[in-house]
Amino acid sequence: DIVLTQAPLSVSVTPGESASISCRSSKSLLSSKGITSLYWYLQRPGKSPQLLIYQMSNLASGVPDRFSSSGSETDFTLKISKVETEDVGVYYCGHRLEYPPTFGAGTKLELK
Amino acid sequence: QIQLVQSGPELKKPGESLKISCKASGYTFTDYAMQWVKQAPGKGLQYMGWINTQTGKPTYADDFKERFVFSLETSASTAYLQINNLKNEDTATYFCALMGGLFDYWGQGVMVTVSS
């Protein structure tokens, strides 16, 4: 199975500042169709995971453009600009390149 | 709009069985496979497998090939997760989800507690 390693495990951010979360894959997530199968989720406390980014860099419907993602075939970064209180929660990266899909261990974002 | 509504919380004893439901609405049920994801208390997301909503064929991730059963009631647009011979380590929240290439929809999750 593909292993996704996230860093850091937690991050504390002042509202209005930026935050970055890293996700490293044990295997290239670039498919034969030229699509990078990397996804980012936010799970707010007590809620279901919410898709933020699909196919490495595409914003999911309704997600503010304060969120952005970039990367290569194995190394990815989620950036949150001007962090707001609603951004608090656990961020997960995940892949859908092959079966089974797997998720990173999560990065907890808190406010200072 | 697409919605996945799951059944309520469960409290069970070790060795018992349970069946969780996931009722879909807002789309044609057989258009998308249904996935299941486990989240133990304070832990991350663990993919359990999926069921083909056209054929009813389930596919289980390695850790879920024993005691776990995915099923459907297509006429009711409902997917089910059954867990047999419950163990303490089954204590978790279980999510059903549609995980397409370009979208996701998740149920609200079912909290299952296994305790003697």
C-alpha cells in the first residue's frame, strides 16, 4: 500500500497568518493519464471529512481560495493563507491512484 | 443535493453483531460505488473497502476481510455495513462516502462503542 507521511503533526497559527502542511508519498502519485491523484481533506472537530483539494491542485466546490496545493509526483504542500477560526481541525492528505486508497496520519491545526 | 444519512450511535458488547445503514439521496444510487472508512477515537482515517452499487460485489481492504460485510438495498438507495463478532478494537466512528475523482460526499458517521 502507498504510505503518505504528513508533517508537521500539529501546527499553531495566528489568525490572519499562513500555514503550510507537507505530505510525502512512498510512490509517485502521477497516473498514466497525467493526473496526480493527491487529495486534501479538512475534518473539523466532531464532523465528517470535507474535501478541499482534488487531483493535487484543484479546489473543491465551495472551498475558499485561501486554500491552495502544489507539488511534484511524491511531495506535496497544502497552503492556507490568512488562516481563519473556521480552518481549525485536522488536515489529511489522501490518494486514489490505486487500490486501496490511503490517508496520511493527519495534521492538527490550532489557533494561537 | 447529494446526501448520505447514516443510522444512529450503537453500544454493543464484545461478540455481538451490528448493522449500520447509509441512506443516499439526491442522485441515482447505482451511479457511484459506496466506500466505507473507519476512524478510531482520536485516530486517523482508515479505508475499509467499497461495494459496487450496480452488481453488489464488495471489495474489502486487508484489515477488513474477516467479520465485515458490505451489502445493499438498492430499492431503498441504502448501503449497509455489518460487523460480526464485535471486538473492543471495533470501537470507532464509521463513515460511508462517495469518493469520485472530482468530488466527495460523506455521511455524518456512526459512533460504535464496544464494551462489556
